[in-house]
Amino acid sequence: MIVYNTTFHIDKDILDDALPYLAKIYIPKAMAGGFLRQPYLRRILQTNEDAGESYAVQFHVKNIDTLNYWLEKEGNVIHQALTGQFGDKVVGFTTLLEEID
């Protein structure tokens, strides 16, 4: 099982709009195709929040091939919509994790 983690840094001035967008639009759209499961939205604890806050969005996915298919068919469109909505006030980077039994 693969955990697809994207860490987003959100500027303070759009936090009230961007956080609900992640929870109510981004995550449901990401799950709509059935390739991603078990969504989590978590705030990253940090000491310096002057410029904004960081959040991790995580999904479980069966394997890397499934993830690559999702990225090609659905994921890139969802990410572009996020960028179109908030520009560079929301930036993210992705990490793939392997779940250990």
C-alpha cells in the first residue's frame, strides 16, 4: 500500500478560503474516480506561522502504477484547479510513503 502525501503551505491571508477548498472540493474530487482511498487532512505543527500554515493531504493508493494513472487522468486537472483558484498562495510538494505492516 502506498501513501500519497502532499504537503501544502497556505498563505495566512487565504487560509479561510483555501482550507475549506481542500476539505470540501479538492479531497472529494481526488477520490471521485475510486483510485485514492482513506483521505486525511492534517495540520503540520510548526513554530513559525507568520507567513501561513502547512497542511498534509494524504490518501492510500494500491500501488505506484495506479497512482501514476490517477495523476495522468485526474490528478493533474485537480492540481491545476487548485493553482487556478489560489495561484502561488498555495504551494505544495509530494512525498510517496510505503506502508509497513
